[in-house]
Amino acid sequence: MAQPAQTEAGLETKPPVNGDTKLIVTGLMKEYHLSSGENIQAVVDVSFDVQDNEVCVLLGPSGCGKSTVLRMVAGLEEPSGGSLVLDGHEIVEPGRDRGMVFQSYTSFDWLSVQENVEYGMRLNSVSKAERREKAAHFINLVNLTKFKDAFPSQLSGGMKQRVAIARTLANEPAILLMDEPFGALDAETRWTMQELLLHIMESSQTTVLMVTHDIEEAILLADRIVFMTRHPGRVREELMTEFKGGRRIADKEAVINLPGYSELDRHIMHMMREESPNRDVFT
């Protein structure tokens, strides 16, 4: 496996993804049946692939159905049409091969950081010694070793999300699903968590499918961006963050200053304005 290199500025980099397809989404549809008898289409004919060891971000205006797509990949929503295939197997229900990190904090208040990270492994009958070893590894990966005996009430919001990421990764999912995981954090904590996530992904070699409405976050984190239209959601365009030269750069200021960043930012902002559900109100 190719190893991460260092740029002249000392920034961590990553070789291009290896090209093996991890997740295949084909013709995905979701329709809701209301009590009034009306049918509402949330997403229509959504198709995209996610490659192994890739960070793929679903981006689009509010209400475009990106979280609905993520929940269908997780097995928490049943598609009305289309197919979802992960590692050659059709997704029909929730499974251990998918780990989910939500925007809201999901740690158990009565368990310590160590116990929270061990929780899923304990349910899966992993031995105590192995649980301890793996939990220690992932707690260290998210820089919480000093807080392993603390309880969630003693942690900041960013630290709670680090616990959720460590707990999810400890179960070794084939793909990590993240639904606005940093949306509830203040600006400073948010960009710190974004940079930490890039380091974590580099260390764990995990495939990620993430939902965000934040353009800067998408460009910083993503290898691939799937931009969706306003409701009902369709794929408008797939964008590769080629200006990063196949690297993952865990330094937000450095990414913003790269040639090509501003052009991609403006292009996405233009699409976001065109797809805004409030666009007609101001025109």
C-alpha cells in the first residue's frame, strides 16, 4: 500500500484512491405516503458510486434529500425504488458493515469514554481483552486517552463527537456514514474536528459517505462531491476535488489557498443559489 507523503509545507497527503468500488447506488428513489393520500417524492433516480478508501460528500440545499439517501444506505429507511450494493451485497436492512455518526450526541451518559467505545464490541461478544485493546487504540486515535475514564457530561461537544467516531470505528464498519456530524459545534471546534477527521481517515483507511450543507467543509474533506438538486433530490453533478492533486490536506488554510479552490467554491455556490428552495422568493 502506498504510504502518505509530506509536502514541502509539512502537510499530510494521501495518494489517490485505489479505484475499487465499495458502494454502488443505482436509481435510488424514496416516496412518502401522507395521511392526506398525497404522495411526496423525496429523491428521484439518484445514482453514484463510492470508491474504497474514498471520502464522498453529499452536498446540496436544505431539503434536497441527502440525509434521506444516507439513511437508506444505513438501512434505516426503505427505498421506494432502485438498489444499494455494498461490497457486492445488496443493502436491505441495518448491518454491522455500516457505522453511523449523527449530528446529535449519542454517547451513553452513564458510561465512561472507554465503556462507550467498548459498547458495540461487547454486544458483538468481543472478548474483554480485545475490547480493551481496540478501544484504547481508537480513543488514542481521536486524542482522548487522557479522558478515557471521563463521562459524557464532563466532555465538550467536540469531544463527545470524537467518542462517537471512536465507538463507530471500533466496530470496524466497511463504510462510515456521517450525517452533519459537526453541525452543532462552534466554528473553531468545527474546523478542528474537520482536520482531525482527515487524520483519522488517513490512519484508519476507512471509506466515508458524509452529508453536509457546508460548502467549505465539503471541499476540505471530500475526494468526491455528489451535488444534489432541490426537492425532489436528484444528482445534478459529481465533482472531484482535483485541485488537491490526489492529496488529503489536514490544514484548512492551506486548502483554501491552493490554486483551484476559489473556482470550485464559486461553481458550487452558483449551483447552491440556483437550487435554493427560496430562490423564487427573491426573484
